[in-house]
Amino acid sequence: MSESNGRHAEVAGGGFAGLTVATALAQRGWSVTLHEKGDELRAFGAGIVLWHNSLEVLKAIGAYEPLLPKSMVPPFYETRMHNVTQSKEDFWGLEWRTMTRQDLHETLVDAARNSGVDIRVASEVVSADPAGSVTLASGEVRKADLVIGADGVASKVRDSNHFELERTKSRDGITRLIVPRRKEDLGPGEWDNVIDFWNLEPRVLRVLYVPCNDDELYLALMAPIEDKEGSAVPINYDVWVESHPYLAPVLEEAAKIHGRYDGYQTTVLKQWTKGRIALIGDAGHAMCPALAQGAGTAMSNAYTVAVAATEAANADLPQALVDWEARERQITDECQERSAWFAETRSMAKGNQFTPQMLETARYDPTTREMISVG
Ligand code: FAD
Ligand code: 3HM
């Protein structure tokens, strides 16, 4: 644990954003209390892809090494249209890894605890004051030099302060599940690749196949919201296997689990900060998942806000947060736009989508503010 700097932060939300910022602050001498409204600390969703940007953050907070044995680097990100390979991309060696959300979350909880963060479960933040306090559902008011709203897409820290926002919903959505790999039953093939199976005819049904480790496979099944059969949970096995017969063994496993179908959406805020409050992650910049950067940008902005707040004198903190937003925001805004464009056009189906420009967010290192060149 590091020497105290005499300052205190209150963090709302125990997701990837909240755990990362809490850890980075505690490692810089802040006393940090993190409030998670759920009765236990757990990850929502199934699997996740992380890239250079967030992997550098994990390295900086000491959470990278513990994650290595629990995650993997697939040889290629392959895109198929009607089961015909369109592209196999390796991002010119830019680092990326796949893992289950549970494994990432547990690693971040360990890092937060080891750094001295006071984590409280069943503790809901109902509002926040830009002068520096949060109010809990219990009625307790807790003062802080810094308040972080990392409380997800329905953020109460944000909404209690009437941050101006625009929300756009897409026509598609996705059901996410973790299933056993069953590699042998899938038959011969490059089953360690991430494989993005697109079928646009006779109906739009896409399976994103993401191996996370030797045993677990993340399946993301995309269908339009208006397709009641395609978006049903538990999944309609007959519909999915007719569209993707070569995935029968893993679809059979998917049909055994309930899963959850989420529509794609984007939330853009006019400002991310107000006084001593900063919003990060889905509270501030929820996005469509096409570029797999919602958590990546959450962790990147979590790290940089912790650094910016620490470097500022306490009296200057509100201005330091404004400056932080001005410095870091563009890369997230562009990522939101690009991900929304992919969702809108479904043009990932063509393959070769990860151009150096589309990988801009992934190429950024928030710990040095350098951009890696690829291609
Ligand atoms: P959340 O994960 O929503 O965490 C918020 C936490 O706050 C929760 O634990 C919640 O219980 C708690 N909470 C809520 N309200 C309160 C309150 N009032 N008080 C206290 N606690 C509260 N991102 C990637 O980087 N890579 C991917 O591959 C990827 N794939 C995705 C696939 C899909 C289909 C989707 C929908 C998203 C994907 N994302 C991906 C995005 C990523 O999941 C999110 O951006 C990320 O989880 C946001 O983290 P967060 O901590 O901001 O919010
Ligand atoms: C990793 C990942 N990539 C893309 C999507 C998508 O476009 O829905 C979802 C993902 O989990």
C-alpha cells in the first residue's frame, strides 16, 4: 500500500471502470471507498476482448500478470460470410487478449483489495453533489475530494446531476453466453481463432465465436431486435443451427443456458465532469460493441482520470477534471462513432475491418499517451 496523500475518493460502481479507477487512485495514496449496489461483486455478460490500451492499464495497476494464465491470444480474428472466410486479421502484432468477464473482474477485485480500496457491497449511491459528496440509499452522506460515477449505463451519479446526453438505439442486439469449448466435436478447423460468422441471407443471424481459455468459449449471437425468434432467450436452437450448422455442438450448449439479449446503444454526454464529479465507463460513454472497446475505453479513462486528479492541487481539482476530459475525450468519441457506424451498416461482415484507423483506440497507451503505429 502506498503512503497516504490525505485525499479521499468515493467511487460508485464495482464494474471494470470503478475497480480500475479505485485501484489506480489507492496506488497513488488516496483513501478510496467503492460502492457496489449488488449484493456481491460479480461481472455481467460473458466474455470480453481487450486490446493494447486496456492491457497497458492492467500492467500499470499490477493486474496483467495474474490474468495471463486465465486468458488467451487467438492466432487470428477471422471473419466469415456464409461460412466463407473473408479475412484473417492479426492486427500486425498489436496486443489483444480474450478472457471471460468473470476472470477479468476477479483479477480487478484482487488488485483493488491489495491496493487498500474499501469495497462495500449492497451499497447503492443514489445521488452525488459536485461540491464533493455522495448520498447512499441508506441516507448516509459521504464527503469526498473526488467523486467518480462508474455506475454504468443507468448512472445515478450522472442522472442526479442532470448531465445532458443523447442516446441512440440500434436495430440489432446480441445474446451473450459462456459455453464449454467442445473443440473435438466441432471437427477439424482453426477453432482457436476468434471467428465472426455472418449470415445476412435469408435472415440476419451472426455468431461471434470467441475462445477465452482451454475450457471456455464466449458466444455472442446477434439478431435484429424485431426478429423475435433470433432474439429469444434461451436461444431458439432450431433457428440458430439451421443458420450455422457447423456450430451445432456449441449451439446445443448455448441452448441449455438462459443468457440475456441486449440491444446495441450509444450514449454521448455533452460533458463528462461537473465540479468534483467525473463520469467514466458506460456512465459517461456507453457504446456499441463492434470494436470491442466499451471496457477498454472505460479502463483507459479510469486510469487517466486517476493520474490527472492526483497531479492536481486539491483546490484545482474541478479544473483538472475539465482539462482531463479535453485531453482524453476525442479518442473515445471517435470510437463511439466508429462502433455505431459498424452497428448501423453491419459492414464488419465484409471482413478486413480492423484497419489502422479503426484500431486507433486500441493503439493508444493511456499510461504514456503514446500511439503505436501498425500496418
Ligand atoms: P458496468 O459494467 O455496467 O458496471 C457498473 C457497476 O456499477 C455494476 O456492477 C453495477 O451493479 C454498479 N452500479 C450501478 N448503479 C449503481 C449505483 N447507483 N450505486 C452503486 N453501484 C452501482 N467492451 C470491451 O472492452 N471489449 C469487449 O469485447 C466488449 N464486448 C461487449 C459486448 C457486448 C454485447 C456489450 C453490450 C458490451 C461489450 N463491451 C465490451 C462493453 C463493456 O461491457 C462495457 O463498456 C463495460 O462493462 C462498462 O463497464 P462499467 O464499469 O463502466 O459499467
Ligand atoms: C468482442 C465483440 N465484438 C463485437 C461485438 C459486436 O459487434 O456485437 C460484440 C463483442 O463482444
